[in-house]
Amino acid sequence: MVQIMLSGAILMFVNSLMKDDLKLDLFEGICIVILQLIGFDILISV
């Protein structure tokens, strides 16, 4: 359940980042990677 909620939150964040130009730049890509690492850390530690 936590994994589904976390992946949904990450997808909503990515959608909000891409609204301006519909492309991913370096900063947005780094943000996604950091969010994924935090998500994996939360899932492993639970």
C-alpha cells in the first residue's frame, strides 16, 4: 500500500514539473532520481 501511494505521489510531482514545457531537463531528472532513492530507502527500512 505504501509503495502504491509513494509511486502515485512521485508521478504527480513529475506531472507538475513537466507542465511548463512538456520536457524533462537535467534538474527535473535529478529531482526524480532523488525522490526514487528516498522512496526506495523508505520501502527498505519499513
